[in-house]
Amino acid sequence: MRVLAVTPNVAVDRTLEVPGFAAGAVWRARSTSVVCGGKGINVARAVTALGEAATCAGLVGGHGGRLAAEAAAAEGLETAWTWITGESRTCVIIVGAGEATVINEAGPSVSPAEWSRFISDLARAAAAADVVCVSGSVPPGLDAEAIADLVAAAGRGGTPVWVDGSGDALSAALTARPFGIKINADEAGELLGCRVRSRQDAAAAAGSIIAHGVLAAAVTLGADGAVLACGDGTWIAGAPQVRAVSAVGSGDAFLAGLVVGWGRDLGPAAALQLATAAGAANALQPTARLDPGDVARLLGDTEVAVQAHAG
């Protein structure tokens, strides 16, 4: 199976481990990591760790773009970049005391011609993939409808497309009828105009989403687990208990596990189980990456139950 992992707004992720970090003081980092970043990059990294092939696609430009591309190549990630004139962003992640503080730059402005070229490049790359994941924000200056064009292009040849987004961009993406979506509780609440706090709330939200034409919808609840709804029913997973180092990228690892499980025809329950274990395993690391041994160990601690379809 080959996954095309799309990151419209690629970044350079600089992660600093700073034990006891708090704002308003001078600190020294215990360690520093610089990698190619962005939600889709994290998905590709996790898919690869789970034993499947992945290609990263995204917009890169300037010195930051060259650094991101070099970091991805050094890591051994396959890539299909679209180069632009703007400067790719840098994001700073400070990890300390089991929590992460994330500061995201907005990213470069993208011209209509550059976006059009990106969509064309993406359509060609999607034709060689078994599944496409579109994750994260669009660069500034583009309206929400741009993501709908991206999703439509990715799925034009019949390739299933999964979307992980938020706000107006997520609403627009749904008009392009992706195969599935993966969002967290806050994003689900914003999309539907309701509060999503419990597993029951999440099950109702996922059911509402698939009732509007999406074939599968997953809603994550952090340490409280996740919910997956599709035409066959609704499943609820309890997250295994772990001592988290950083939750950054855990949602992306969840999506990777879900897509891999679905692509392997494991069935919705087992795909949700793999996704939840992958998300928890990611939280054990200071940077967004998976140890397959952690995933295998946590898989047995991840319980999934079926309930009557909500919505």
C-alpha cells in the first residue's frame, strides 16, 4: 500500500526539550531536534514506521523550504514537492514536564498560479497512490475553497481521500466528498456547532458527519480515546494509559494507523484499535514519530467496543 500524505503548509519543526519550562524566564534546552514538519509529514513518518510506503507532497520555498526538503531526504522520506517563491515557515515546539508548547508561524503567501500548479502536481501523484491524506492548514492568502479543490483533485481518479483539518477549510473540504475525515473533539464541535466532550458526544458527532455523505468519520478525544463511525456502525476505543512526553503529532499518528488498518482490510474495529495504539505510542516520544515496538505493545491494551450506529 502507498499513502500520499499531503501537507499544504510544510514547516521546519524545531523541537527543544526544556525540563520544567514556563514562560517568563531564561532556559537552556537539554536537546534540540530539527526535522521536516507539518501534519502530513507526520502522517507519512508514521505510515512508514507501520511498514507501509508513503510519499510526502507539499509546498516548499526559500531557505526554509530547502532545509525542510534536506531534512526529509536525510530521514529517508519519499517526497514530491511543489516549489514556490515564498519562504517556508518554522515552527517551534518546547517540550517539558510532559507537556508541549507549540508556536506555529503562518507560512508563506501562495499565488493562484502556484496553487494551481500544486493541484496539478497532486493529481499526478495521487494517481500512483492507494490512498491520499490531506492534513493541516492552507497557507495564508488562500480562501477555504482552495482545500476543496485540492481534495477533489486528489480523488479525481477514484483514490480514497482522508482529510484532517479544521474551521472553514474543513467545512469546504467536506463539500468535495472525501472518503473519510479524522478530527479532534474541538474541531468536531466547531464543525457541527455543538459541544463534544464525551465519547457519546463524539459518537453522535461522527454519526452526523457520515449522514452528510462522508463514508467514515473518526473523532479523537485525547486520553479518553476515539470514535469511528461508518456505514457498518460506530466503534468506541479507550486509549491505553501512557506517561506522555509530548502529544504533538499523536493525531497524525492516529490517522496513519487508521489508514493503514483500513488499507489492510482489517475492518473498522481493528483499524480503530491500531489507530488508537499508534496515537498513544507517538505520545511516548519527544518528537512526532513512532516506535513499532511501542505500537505492538499498546495494541493489546487498547479496547474497542461497538455500539448502535449514532445519527
